[in-house]
Amino acid sequence: MIEQKVVTPEQLFFEAEREEQFITGSEAIREAIKSANVDMAISYPITPQSESMHLVGDIFAEGYIKEYFRGENEFAVMSSVAGAAMAGVRVFTATGGPGTLRAFEMFPTWSGSRLPIVCAFMTRGINSPLTIQPDTLEMAYMLDTGMLMLHAENGQDLYDMVLKAFVIAEKPDVHVPVGVFADGFFVTHTRDKVNIAPADMKLPSYNPNCAPVPAMDMETVPFRQMRDPFVMKSNFISYAAHASWQQEILAAAERARKYIDSLLGGLIEVENEDADILIIASGTAVSQSREAIQQAKSEGLSVGLVKIKSLRPFPTEQIRRLAAKAKAVIIPEFNRVGWLCREVKTAVDDTTKVVGAPRVFGGMTMPPQLIVDEIRRCANE
Amino acid sequence: MSKKTSIRMSGLGGQGVVTAAHILGNAAFKDGLVSTVNPFFGAEKRLAPAESYVRIDTQSIYERGEVLFPNVIMIFHPHVITMGKCYTMPFFDGLQENGIIIANSEEVPQLGDDDLAKLARLNAKLYYFSATQVALDVGGTELASNMAMLGALLGVKPLVSSKSMKEALMERFGGGRFVASGTTAALDDELKGKYEKISELIEQNMEVMEAAGSAVKEFVI
């Protein structure tokens, strides 16, 4: 193994001197995992994720990770990752698009088993027709798995979120899996400046003794339920246990808010919040919005921006408060269904001011001009 | 005021469109400019359409994905024009006023009267030359065609310094840090096999770039 100095998360995230590198999102994953003190990583290729886990394989060869192998498909990978986490080691994997759906049964299983797995999702379109291009549709399916969900805008976010995800996931009062989402190609294949902490520093190792549930043991509750599941009893206690267990997972996600606040600086980032028109977005739709806001400014239009970094837990209260002051709320999205628009509509008091547009999908780029069109329309109403 | 230059490179899989963008963007980064680079392609295979995009500015660049409104369009193969092997139709869709087109083509690129009229209205400049021939004559391999295209670009519009260009080339081919996909790695190996030493590869490619800069011809629209 490579010699690295164990430092506190705060030292690694906030104090260590960083080096500016011109790298892709996939390379940002490699750099994050170098410092994440990961015990085990399991991979299965799918564009646009393949390079990320390929690069993680390279650093396994260099001695940054104890164990690495390729699974037989995404479902097998996510199951193997669950096994490793149950046994008490820190694991990492990544997938995207159809791979996410192929593995889907495992995501609520991870949450239900209170496994602090970190998985990166490099989003792409879902079949059919077949596409490898960016589209955030898969995130709609992930919203109710019990996993925490962070959405990266760029390579810098991806690097920081992956590292911080381990710390958040492993807090004893949280201890649920975290998905870090990045838009395929727009982040994974885009070369940009990313500030990286020194690779000779790493996070403290995972301490499975701090888990709220014991490492898997067939004789100890609750994991005895694997051998002796609630369903076999089919009595009142078993149903009540199941119901309260699910509530506890939602409560765990709620308890993550304070850690997201302290480590990521909040679930949202807001610019110019007093503007009449507000754009609410996540991922690279935020970047396109920044460009649109600059153009609108040159036309004398003042527009605010809310970047959502955490989708689970969702910043419900903040969104409700911000939207209350605005005349119109524009939600640009890289998917057909408009899942972020739905989320925002459940949070705000007056849904009539929410504009679910523009939506660009199937792998196309969102021209900032389309967002400017919506801004002009709202300004003229 | 933003001085952003947006470049769209359209070519065919295997021609080095992605590599050219990477080297140009990295050179801009080394010159202290702000740059983002990203490729777009479908299933990775030779001769399939492949595009890459380079944005260079003196201030932060937020916009992601395809360059929809380019200042410069680089056409690596005539099929981009004649067979629609690109992600926009026509290939110069979105070209900005006073925009530049550089085509790897022995002949004047085949453009209809309508297209020429549109380009004239944009006050566009059209340059062409056989990048492939320059690569063969000077570099000894057509695999250097993408370097010839970069040379032509710098001949027409000196966006980055030749010193940074050389450093970026060195980093791409000289070090062990670059990870390429299987097909790109195979082409890298073939390219490296053409030269005795990496230093020779770098020098020859720099010469290809220089020769291309003076080989490019303007077609007056």
C-alpha cells in the first residue's frame, strides 16, 4: 500500500493546500478516491462512467485501495458492494443510466440495511432508443430509495462531494448510502480546473463499531432478519417493526442536514435572492443558468439563482421561503419528466408561479438562450 | 466584456478530434487563460461522427456541452460537409459573425450557393488545406493530421503560445498520467511506434504545426 498521512476530514477539506489541475470529471473521481481511504472498489463499465472506475482500478494498482475487482453486471456489483459494507469496510462504486436501473433493487436494500456506501452516478439517457448521452432521467427513479442524493455542477463539486459523502454517510446518526450524481459528458468528460488536496493525505478509516446497526451477523438483530425476517412471522410486531424501520431511514436522512450544512456549506447556494425572477436548478443546468443570467443582465433583467446541491434531503423550507418572495420561478432541466419541477411544486405555496422549462433531453445541450427566453417571458408577464 | 472564443471541431472517429481539443485547451490553461474542453461522440468507432469543443476566455466559463454558437469551426474531414457527419445541420449552424472555418480538404470545400450566401452574410472566412498531406509530408504519418489542423488554427488565430502548445503535447504523449480509452490507446501506440523517441514525436509534431500554419489557403467567399 502507498504511504499516506491520516488527517481529519476538516484538515483535508478546509485546511490542506490545494493544487489546481486541468482535469476531467472522471479524473476528479480518481483524485477523490486517492484521499478517501477506500478499502474496496468494485466496477462494471458503462459509458459515461467507465473511465471513472477504470481510473479507480489504476490507483488500486498503485496501492491506494486494498481490493478491486470487476463484477459480472451492475446488479452483481451493487450486491457485492452491499456485502462488503455489511462486513464493515469502506466501499466505492459508480454506474449510470441503464446501469442504474439494472441495479435498482439494491439501492433501497442499501438504505434499508443502513449501509454507508458511496456510489457515483454518471447520468445518461435511459433506453429505448439507446443513447449514451447526458440526461438526468434516472434521478427521478432514485428520489425515493432512501439514499441521500447530492448533485455536482462540475468537476470541483464532484471531487468535493464524493469525499464529503463518505463522512456524511458514516455519521452514526445518519448511516445511509449517498449517491453523488454528475451529468455524463458535461461533467465526466469535460476538462476544467479542479483544486485538489494533496494525495499523500487521506481520511481516517471507517469505524464499523460506530454503526447504528451491528456488522452483519446472522444471530444478531436486526440482521438476523436476513435469516429470520419479519415477513416469516407475519404478525403485528413484524409489520410495526417494518413500518418504523422505514421511518427511521427517512429520519436518518433528515439528520444528515446538519452535516451537509457544515461540510458542503448548505443544501443550496443562492445568488441575488431578492430578484423577481428566480431560477432553481441542479447539476449542469445550473451552469447553463449562470450563462443565461449573464445574458439577461446585459438586457437589464435581474435574475436570482438557487443551486440545489442536496436533493435528498430536499431543501423544502428554504425553497418555500425563497419562492414566496419571487414573482416567477424557472426550473430548467436535462430530462423529459421534470422531476425537479415536481419537487419544487411540492415545496412552494403557490405552484402557479413555477415554470417547468426549458427541458432538454435525449443527449442534447441546453442552449442558455432557451433559459433567457423563459426569463424574458416571465419579465413581460 | 468577454473575449470568449468558442471552437467546434467536427471530424470522424480516429482522426484525433478529441486529442486536438485536449491539447489546445491544456495549452490555454498553461498560458493562464480559462478553458473548458469536452468531447461528444456516440458508440466509439472509426469514421463515426466525433466532435469536441474548446472554450477559451479570460474569465470564468460556465456553459457546458456542445458549442452551439462557435467563433471557429474546424472540419477534420470533407465527409463532415458532404455526408452530414456532425451534430448540427448544416455543419456551420450557429457560426457567429466574422467566424472562421478551417477545413482539411485538398479542394475548395463543396458548398452550395445558399450556404455560401449565408456565410457571406456572416462575413465568415473560409480556409482550407490538406492537413493530411502536410502531416504525411512533414510528420511522416497521417496520424498527425490533427496537429496540422491545430497549426492551421494558430496560423489564422494565435490563441495560445507555441511554448504552451509544446508543453501540452509533451504532457499528452510524454508522461504516464494520461488515460485513454481502448481505441484511443491503440492509436497512441501506433503513433508512438512511428517515432524512435517521444522527444522526436514532439519535435516532428511541432514542425507539422508550423508547416500547416503557412500551408493554409483562404477561399474568398
